[in-house]
Amino acid sequence: MFKLVIGNKNYSSWSLRPWLLLQQADIPFEEILIPLYEGEYKTQILHLSPSGKVPCLIDGSVAVWDSLAIAEYLAELYPSLQLWPADPAARAAARSISAEMHAGFTSLRSQMGMNLRRHFPGTVPSAETQADIDRIEQIWQHCRQRHGAAGPFLFGQFTIADAMYAPVCTRFRTYGVQLAESSQAYVEHMLSLPALRAWYAAAAAEPQVIAKLEPAAP
């Protein structure tokens, strides 16, 4: 069985991505949660993850670190699950927007860090963060209009792209980001997923509070 090494569910957006993908794909795995910035956490992670970071998927003697690399590894192991869209054009779009999320949106990440236990509806995005939000909405609307007719996700059925954008949905809720109706509908659908509700519940039960990851009230 796979083992997935993750960090705190309240804060670790990168951990959420492969965890949600595994859950949605109904792939069995053992979760290994290492609280970040606590005790010998770095040593514990290095024992399991070559990068010293979370997440990391362990498959026997194989370790795969980085959320997108884990997603690609699972897609190769389980082609019948179509974790990427089957249509080549849709698949290319899904890979492109996943890579864009992986590498970009730094202002959004900085100003609106993932925090599932808090709510800051009065947060005013900086110009750079608003540009990130606008680009994400543009991506969602394009994918839904062009590839999403078969279901409620970005490409109809749940794919790696949805897993990559799931933490953004949580950020938009935490900070009360005003969205277009279609974008808000997508966020609400994602946050209603049983797996994501379970992640929220686990985050709420975590005792750790990491001061450096707690945003100040606006």
C-alpha cells in the first residue's frame, strides 16, 4: 500500500493536493502526518522524503516527492482512472493549468496563506493578488466552458487539475474573496466533496497553531 507523508492539514496546501487525488480516485494509502515546525520534524521528514519536504509518496522502495510529480506517477500507474482527461486537447490544457498553479500565483500564496480554521472576510487583495485571482477565474471559466460539459469539475470529471486548484478554493473561502457566479459555484462544489469535508474536520481537530503561518486580521 502507498504511504503519503503530509504536513498539518490546516496549513499544508501542497499536502492536500495528492491526498485529495488519492481519495477521489479511491486509491488505498496510509497517511503519515508529521506536524510542521515541531520538535524534530525536519529529521522525521528527511527519514521519509529525500527533499526534506512534504508531501512525499512512498511506493515500496520508490519515493516520489512534490505534489505534481506524485500526481503524474499515479496517472502512469492507473491509466484506466483517467486522472488526466482522455481527450488530448483537454489533457494538454489540464497539464498546462496544473503547471501554472505549481509554479505561479506567488502573491496569492503570500497574502492568502492556507488556513482552514480562520476566516478573514474583510481581506483586501493587493493589486498583485487580485491579478492572480483574476487569472484563476479566467482559467476556471475557460476550462468549464470548453471542457467541462460532462460534469461539475474543470474538465467535467475530477482530474489532477482539480486537485491542484483545491487549496485555492479553501483560500477563497478563508479570505472571503468575491468571485463570479460560475467560479463561486465551482468553489462550493469542490468544498462540498466528502473527502475535502473530512480534511477540514481533521484540520479543525489539530491542536497545533503555527504562529508564522497565521495571518493577522485585516
